[in-house]
Amino acid sequence: MVETSRRQVLSVVFLCVIWYIVSSSNNVIGKMVLNEFPFPLTVTIVQLTSIACYSGPFFNLWGVRKYVDIPWKYYLKYIVPLALGKFFASVSSHISIWRVPVSYAHTVKATMPFFTVVLSRLIMKEKQTMTVYFSLIPIIAGVLIATLTELSFDIVGLISALISTMGFSLQNIFSKKVLKDTGIHHLRLLHLLGKLALFMFMPIWLYVDCFSIIKHPAITTGDYKVIALLFTDGVLNWLQNIIAFSVLSLVTPLTYAVASASKRIFVIAVSLFILGNPVTWMNIFGMLLASLGVLCYNRAKQLSRSQTVLPFTNESWNKYTPLPSTDNLYRNGKSVTNGGLNGYKTNNLLLNNNVHSTSQSKLLFV
């Protein structure tokens, strides 16, 4: 028993180290790509293509449960808007990284808990404890300090980062509902949204970016460095999602939240060291304060969950009626009940996909 526990701890530590390295590399390479190849829409399309191409074969090889049947009415009402949101949030995220330093963009993204609390209150009528509300103060204060002391401040970059953060917050809120209603595996939902967003926005990319890219010096001169960076960025973006889900399947929600916040600090530090953008001590203090606020928020949310049974009010909970198609799911030709937890026994929590856990949807949008 002790040996098994020790092995699991080592596995989590190893995955977290790889996760931090892959995520920071993805952000640094993304910044390098956009500096030499300023086409945020194209970078987004490359990442969506990576999700669409790599996920299917990899998930089948890994034994991830197949898709479930989703009625067209539900599909058009929730899945299509989620795909639209994923695309626009990704594009605005790349615009922010293009216009401002990676460290500052990630500091602004620390405001995601603020957007999540506000939007959940407006859309889901979900109330939080006073501890949760107070935990938002250091986040907002840290971002304000970092913004006021940012030497490379750019209003377009700030607005893009805020739009991206708000978009990801909305997606996390609605993805939680989709996972509960449909019983779809969270990795399959990520794959589905990637394919759908790629299909819908490929014509727009052809119209907006394609002809400009053809005339860009990196293409006309056959600069394979830019092409290699684009390919690497797409692979790393896809890989960091897979690793993050693996970490999430092995630890508690609070441990994962702490690891995720620590990853953001690691990304900021690595970007400052490698890219060398100028910062002040007050700027660094604001970044650290915002990151500390995220840790406080995660702890406050964990305490609030332990004091309540249902995450929503009774009125809003009754609105969410599970789809009838989730009674019998299938994996490798065998019937699986309740998302795989009762009908199919496995030690791999990632493949089980407990759809009743609200933490499972966190990493669909990062």
C-alpha cells in the first residue's frame, strides 16, 4: 500500500514537471512565432488542426470512451456555441501574447476566478461565500499593480487578454453543464470542439490570412524556422492539454488547482528568464500577488464545496435535465453505465470520466 502510494506521488510529481515544461515551452514558442509571423488567426488554426488530427488516433489507442449520441437540438444550442467561444477565446489569447509580454498576459489571465464568479452569478444564479468574494481582492489588486507598472503596456493586448479570460470562463461554466447532461468524455468533448471550430473557421482563415501569408517573407524565402515553430507550437498546445488531464485524474481538485496556479507562476518566471522582457520589482510583486490570490480563491472554493451538497440553487438545478441518451454508453462494444464508473471497472480515472465531478471540465480551456 505504501509502495503504491509512493509510486502515485512520484507519477504526479513527474507529470507536473513535464506539464510545467511543456506549458512554458508552448508559451515561449508561441511568442517567438508571433514575433516573426504576426498572424494570431493562423496560429489558432494550427492548434485546432493539431487537436483534430492527433486526438482521434491517440484516444482510440489509449482506450478513451467513444462519443455519445447528442440530439441535434442540444448540439446546436450548446456544442456549436462552445466551439465558437473556444475559437474566439483562443484568437484573443494569441493576440494578447503577440501584443504584450507572456508574463503580463498570464498575470491578466489570473483574473479568471473573478470572471467565473461574476458570470456564474449572472447566468447560473450561483451564490458564493464571503470568503470566496474576499479571495478575489488580491487577484484584482495584483493585476492592477502589474498593469500600472508594466513597461510594455499595450491597451489592445490588455483588452484581448481580458476577452480571452472571460471567454474561457464562459466555456468552463457551460462545459460543466454539457459534461453532466450528455455524459460525453471530457477528452472527446475537447476533440469535438476542436474539429467543429476548425471546420467553421477554415473559410474565414482562407479569406483573412491565407493570401497575406503567401506574401510573407517567411514563406516567399522558404524560412523553415517559422514553419517548424508553428508545428511545434501546435503539438505542444495539444500535449499540454493531455498532460493536464492526466494530472487532474490522479489528484484532488484542490491539489490540481494549486498545481495549476503554480504552473502559471512557473510560466511567468520562465518567460521572464528566456524572453527577457523588462520588468520592475513592483511589476513582479503584482504578478506574485495575483498568483497568491488565485491560490486563496481555490482554497476558499474548496471550503465552500465542503459546506454544501449542491453547487447550484434548487431552482437552477431543476433546469438541467440529463439527456436520455446517456443511460447506455458504449466502450469497445460493451455497455457502460453512468459514464463508465458503475458498468466498467478500471483503475484509470482519466478513462472513467466521472461526469458528476465539476472539476473535470476545468482543463478543457486553458
